[in-house]
Amino acid sequence: MKNIKHLVLIAVIALTAFNCKNEAQPEVMTVETATETTKTETKAALDPNATYAKAEFKIEGMTCAMGCAKTIEKKMAKMEGVKFASVDFERELAMVEYDEAKVNPESLEETVTNVADTYKVKDMKTVDAFSKE
């Protein structure tokens, strides 16, 4: 009985020693998203005779690319009448192509600010082509 207790104690100590590391290593994970499926489904539902406009605007208050920027991008892409939505976290820039009959700049701003109170839309403008820089 004592031998079993000693073996269990040694096993617990060994597991603790090998599993507890003082250095925090970043974990790299690959996450598959259904973005392509959503885009395909959305494109099929879009009106080919609609008039589409492109808007660019700054979004202040984002703190991360995956949590903030992607969440805002997905919310805008799900809006009825939005053909394309992209949020560049580094430049704090959103680019949206939308059906003017179904979406307006105010509804885009409302969608962004409804994701979280910390997000602020600035310098919204309609453009002919999205900026590349």
C-alpha cells in the first residue's frame, strides 16, 4: 500500500514538474471560418439591378484584430444589402459595399456602435474605389 502511495506521489510530482512552465508561450491555433460560405450565400441573394455604393470610414476603439475587427466585419457583412465588408485593424479602416436602397451610412454606423459602446465611427465617406494603403 505504501508503494502505491509513493508511486502516485511521484507521478503527481512528475506531471506537475513537466506541465508547469514559467515561460508563457503563445499558442498558435488555426481556426476555420465560414466566411466563404457566407459570402457565397449573400451574393446569391443580392439584387443584380441594384445600385451599389462604397463607403470607407475609421473605427476608433478597437483593441484586437480577431475579437474587435472581425466581429464588426461579420456584423456588417450580415446586414441585408451589404455586398462586401472588410475591417482593417491596423489602419482602423472599414470598407463596405452596399445596396443604396437597403443600407445607408447611418445604418452602418449604428451596426458598428451596437457591437460595443467603445467603437466610434469617424470620417465616413463614399468612394469610387477602396483605398489600398
